[in-house]
Amino acid sequence: MRINSRRYFWKIWMIFVFIIATIFFTVLDYAPFLHIDEFTIVDLGRTILNPRSDWSITWMISENHPAINVFYLGAVFQELTLQALGEYGPRISGIIGALVAATVLMAWLLKRRTPHKIVLILGLVFLLDPIFVQAYTVGRLDGWAMAFCFLSCLSLRQDIYRSFTGLRSKLFIVFAGIAAALAIFIWPSAALLYPLILMELFLVTKKYRLEGKNIKNTLRPSILFSFGALLAVILLTIPIASLLKSSLSSILDGILLNLHYGAANGVEQQSFLSSDGIITLLRILKFSPFLVILALTAAVIKRNSELIVAGILATMVIVLSLVYLNRVLYLIPYMILLVAAFYSNYYKLSWKSGASSFKIIGLILLLIWPISISIIGRTTLAVQIRNEDNRKLMHLAAKEMIGPGNYSVYLPGPEFYYAGRALGWKMYRPYAAFGDTLSSAMLKEMIPKLDYVIMPEWEEDKVFDSLLTKKGIVGNGWYALYEKQAQPQTVKTTNLHRLRNLFFIHPKAYGPYKLYARRKNTGLQIGQRD
């Protein structure tokens, strides 16, 4: 079986896809635990489909209505997968999106004339990168957003090796613009990959300039790309035109919330033009050490100026705005491309020279690391807690604590979201800046709407208790999901703790919870466990 054969190459890749998907789908129910990002994305889609909704876990307190996400395609898609496939739908969609992204990335690498074996390895490295895995397994949309960015790059690359005459050539460039616009409407973080798209557009334009005879021919790729992007933006804006007109200020406030850290203990955390962002970036990248080392080595040796400039631009945008795990993951494609260039002469590798030996060892470590962490390590952690983080526990707790009904419930811990929707609750949670915790001011604004508050132990304090009691919402007992709750993490952080935190896989991850009920509801029987 020759891997250089196009037919056999994609057959081998499909086998890998099937194996990896099966592993992730097997532990889908309990690994990772029910995560805020999944619910936030789904609820943003729900409020687009139901713009008159009077509840949301993305509630804008200052505006007194749900947050409005103008980049709505992905969120709406996740809400529709929830309706079609049940509560596993968003996670299934997230994993499929990652598989599609990896596949399109590989097609793009092949068009960049990367050797087939290197492409296959880098496809696996990308798909199994621990930073990427933690994102798509919680039902995030990053995989789908990346897939359309790569599709845009692939469409532009198609034109580089074709004749520049004919309708087909023009359509490839127009489609590249459409794909780029679709990517950001799926998830706005896709903008962090726009430097890659612009890099490919620059290379197309460069070739047009070399073969063209006038300025019109040189500008043609940019014009066609812009036309496709603008057409897509106009068509995608039409369904939400009324929301844009009536809620522009609220939309801008919601966007700004995602560009800075929240207040911690009353002090605004600064990352702009400080060392904090760089330190955080390095702490995150430690989960992909060999990819970082090889990418930096490639940047120094190969000196691919266009790719290096694109990567620096993306890194600066991240560092100068908000550095956190699910933005740093958008640097992975840049590093993959740098490594691909590093191994462009794969057929000349040999153990006989020191430089070639370094490349071979680097390639082996590059593949072993994500397989060890994301497949072996993650699956082992997941199997260990399969009976402790089962989402059925949340449905049981919701029924016993409150039960079905049109109740307004405040959820600092959003893991009750799916259970609450099944029971007909109206659920509230503030839409706040990254890292913001619940404050008494936030809670005070929400109290008039509420029938119940389910307060997790980590949010419970005397200030909240006193505030709720004064407003007629009194404590109604503690509810524990386990006979013995997990012990708090020790001060010393081990590699096991780091992996659990990265993949959101913790034993006995839920509760205990303190239920507060408005006085008229305190006669309700609570399923309390000691």
C-alpha cells in the first residue's frame, strides 16, 4: 500500500478518523464534565432563534435582556443539534467539526506540496493536540471555524497552481472570500486565522502580478475575494438586521466583554502591553512542547517570511487583547504550517547526519506526545470517573430539588442547564467578562426575577446568604450528589492535576449545592442528602 497514492492516503486517514472518533464518542457522556462554554454557545443560539426570550444564562444585566451574538451561525447550529440529537448533539458536532478541520488542513498541506507522510503525521498532531482536544470535546465551535478558514486557504492555493484564465479560476477566489466570511460567523475567534488567509491571498496576488501586464490584473484576486466575502456578509446579516438596528449598543457591549479580563476582587486585571499575557501564553503552550520547539526551529532555519509575519500578527492580537486557552489554540495551525515547511525535504532524511537525526527524533516525539496525552492519558482519566460525573445525576438532582415548572432559577453553576430546559425552567446567569466571578451587585439585580437560586458550594458565602434572605429568598438546605464529596485540591499541583484541569475531567465534579427558594416556595420537599 503506497501512502503517496491519493486513494490510499485518504483511506488511511479515514481509518484514523474512525478510531479517534470512536474513542472520544465512547466517553462523551462523562468526559469532560458539563462545561459552561457548551451551554453558553447553545444558549446564544437559542436566543437568536427566540429573540423575545425573557431568560438566558447569557443575561446582560445592564441591558436587562439576553446577550445578542451577531456571529450567530455556529451558535444556532449547536442549538439545532441539541434539538435534533438531544443534549449530546453539541459535543458530537464539536468533535465532527474538529475532524473536518483536520481533513481540510491536510488537503491544504498537500496543495502546499508537503510530502504525504508528513501531512498524515501533522494531521494527527493537529487533531490530537491537547489544547485543541479540550476545546472541541466540550462542544465548542473552534473546529468548524478553523475548517472554513482552511477551506478559504485551500481555495486560494488551488489558484496558485492553475491557469489564471477562465471562470473556474475566478470562482475559486470568490469562494475563498465566502468561506472566510462564513468562518467568522460560525465563531468570531476565526479572525485569528485571517492572517493565514491573507498570506495565501498575497501569494495569489504576487503570482498575478508576475504574469499580468497591468494593475487591473494584479488587483483582480483582491477584488474577487472581497466580492465573495462582502456577498456572504450581506446575506448573513439580513436575518438579524432587525436585531442590529434595535440592539446595536448591547451587541457592542457584548463584544467588548470578550476582549478583556474581568474584575477579580474589585481589581481590573491588565493584560494589555504587559508581561502577563506573554506569561499566560507560555503556560498554555507547555501542553504542546514539541510542536512549539519544532515550529520555532523551523522559523529560524526555513525563514518563511510570509508565514512568520502571519504568525507574529496573530500572536500579537492574542497577547494584546485576552490570552486564554481557547484563543491560544488558534496558534496551532501556524505552528503546523511552520513544521510542514521544515519537513518539505522529507525524502532526504537519514540517520547518517546530525541535522536529519534531529528531524527524525523531533517527528517521532511530535506524534508520540499528543497520542500519549490526548488518547491514552485522557481516556484513562475519563474511565476512572465514568460513574461519578454521569450527567444523569444532574437531571435527578434538578427533579428532586425543584422539579418541573415554569420557575425562574439563578444558576451560578450552569451544569443544570440541560436538566432545567427539560423541566421547563427559566434560567439566569450574568454574561460577564472572562474571569469575572459572581458579585453581590450582579446578584442584587437578578433577585426580583427569581423563584430559586441553586448556589454551588464554591460560590456560597455570608454576603450572598444575607442579601438573598433580605429579599425573601431563604436557604432551603444542601443537596449533595455523592455520599462522600471529593476532597479539595492540595496546594501542590501535580501533572495529574494539570491534565484534569486541561481536559475538565475531575472525580465527583458536581456539587454540593445550597438551594434558596422564595418564601412562598419553601414548602417544597427537597431531595436533600447528607
